[in-house]
Amino acid sequence: MDDTASKQKTFKDLGLIPEVLKVVEYLGYKKPTKIQENSIPVALQKKDIIGIAQTGSGKTASFLLPMIQHLLNVKEKNRAFYCIIIEPTRELAAQVVEVLDEIGKALPGLMSCLLVGGMDVMKQSIQLAKRPHVIVGTPGRIVYHIKNTKGVEESIQKVKFLVIDEADKLLEMDFANEIDYLIEKLPSQRTTMLFSATMSTKVEKLQRASLTHPVKIKEEEQKYQTVDTLRQEYCFIPFKYRDGYLLSILKETEGKSIIIFTMKCSGCTKLVMMLRQLGYAAIPLHGKMSQQKRLIALEKFKSGKRGILVATDVASRGLDIPNVDIVINYDCPLEPKDYIHRVGRTARAGKSGYAITLVTQYSIELYQRIETMIEKKLNEYKVNEKEAIAYSQKANDAMRIVSQQLKEEAQKKKEKLQKGQKKLNEEEDNDE
């Protein structure tokens, strides 16, 4: 009986005021997810929260909606530097700012500021001088501005709301020192919400350092599970024919929106170049790209201008890309939990989705660890073997062209560097 009542709860039932309910309606949210239902009422009471929530669970609204309500309840002159939101990657931070921009259309006057690496420091300093209400960024760049931008260290004393999102990922990426520094600089009287997919020893330590008598919200049933609307299969193939099998799968899934996950940045680049050689509208996304190129790639994929996004695990966690039909694991992830994050890019918000994992003789153990973790035996994806082997020849021919192109690019870079060094040496000789 109570469970049924819980399922019927609306955003209004959670205690949101009419102005924030207007935002909910504008964003198109229908019913609160479990994490939203459990965390929003607690955050509205200004209690600290430790939330254990998987990707795609609706965490962003869990912290943005109560934060907006608290912000509206203070005088306009006290709204500057009201909230700081920490994200592990530039893409996740940019995504939160996109949501805040949408909220700003329903609540004119809301000001946010994006602080991430790979973008102009001076422009960010100018934004900070405009006294934004919400700062969203990665730890390194936020700390940089506290140390180097005039007035920021004093201004963050006004922060009343702190969100540490994807805490386990932040700590995996060795941001612990930056987070500790930031927490030391913030006022102790604040509301803090910490979210993590897992509860590691490091996360527990961060919880003790940053939260005061927190309310723990944990959805036990979600841990290490994939959603029921996700169809998951594997394709066991010889490694040397892997590209041919991939092309065969792409032919059968033509017209679908697809994310292909690779392990390395170099592999991501080569695969995109090969697919383009063969006429596929593929675009890369990896950590060695500039921030501007990464955002452009995401926008092209989201808008449907490119049907295939080839990405490393920089795109596996938290990114909200609507209408991804299929996720293909070109490389098996080294960590089973990364599989959860990857396939979580599809079958979101109750929609159906499809995940196919390519398994070679070298990745059998990695795949078995995935099945053990999710406690499922996946069905096999059937591919016409003769067709796949024939496609392998096309893939090999395309990859030869790609290798030649990359070789020529590397040679040009080498010659440019040598030319620059020669000029520098000549200038030094003249000085003497």
C-alpha cells in the first residue's frame, strides 16, 4: 500500500513551490524518480545528503530543484555565489550548465558560470566578476580561480549550497587534494549534497570531511544492475576480423543513433577515420580533444548531424544524450562497473535500448567479469560470418589509408617542430 502511494507522488508532493514547479513543467519532467523522491524533501530541509545513485537515475534534478528553491527564498542581493557544483569531467559540467540555461528561460535572471579546463581563463574571470548565482566546474579549474582570480576567495564565503557529483569518479581521477582545498575555503554553514555510484573507503572519508549529520539515501536494488528496458547481447569474434564484424553490425543497424566505446584515444581516432573512409557519419569524443571540439562533437551527435559517436570512457558516465538507440562496446571495459556506465547511455528514462559487446579471444575474461557482476547470461548476437570476413577486407583497406594519413600528419608535425627548432637555434646564434 505504501509502495503504491510512493509511486504516485508528484513533484508538488515533494514540497516544491509554484515557481519551481513551473521549472519542472518547462523541463518536461513528469514524475519524480526514486532518487528525486527521496532526496528533494530532505534537501529542502537544508539537511546534508549522501546519495548512492547510478547513472541515469535523475541526480541532476535532485540537486538543482531544491537548490533553485533555496535560491529564490533569499534576497536578490544575497544570491551571488550561492551554489558550487563539482563535476569530474568538462562534459558533465557543461551539461549541468545547459540544464541551468534551460531553467533560466523559465526563471529569467538566473546566472551560472562554467569553470573547466581547456577554455579561456580570462573569459571565465570576467564571468566570475558578474557575480553568478551558480558555479559549475571541475575541481582543478575552480581551485585555480580561487587562488588566482581577484575576489573569488572572498566571494565563495557566501556559498550556501555545495554539490559534489560523481564523487567516486572524482576521487578515481585524483581530485582529492583540490576538493579538500575547496571545502576548507567554504563556510561550514551550508547544505552539502554528495552523490556517488559506489561507496568506497575514499568516498566515506570525503563524506566525513564534507558533510554534517548527513541523511543517507541508497537505492540498493540499483547497484550493479542494468535496466529492464535494455536488451544486452554479446558477439564472440576472432580479433583479426573485429572491424569486419563491426561493419556488419552497423549495416544491420543502419539509421540508428549509435555510440561505439573504445579504450584508448588513439584507437578512437583511428576507428572514426576508418568509418569515414567507408562513408559513415562518425565523430570522435575523447580526452585529448580540446574542450571546444568535444562540445561541438556532442552537439553534432545530439542534433543528429552525426549518427555515430566513437568515444572513450570520457562519455560513459552521466552524459544525458537523448535517443541513443544502440551502444556498442568495441573494446571490453577493464572494469565491469564501467560497462554499467557505458550501456547506461541508452535505455534512459524508461525508453528501450540495445547494447552489443564485441568479445574476442583476448577479452573473454573481461566479459565474464561483466556477466558475473550483472548476474546475467547474455544472449549471443548472430552475425553472418562470411559477410563479416568480407567486410574485414574493406576495413583493412580503409585502415591502410588511415595509417598512411596518420603517418603523413606525424611527419608534417615533426618537420614543423624541426623548422621551429632550427629557427630558434639561428636566433640564438645571432644573439651570440
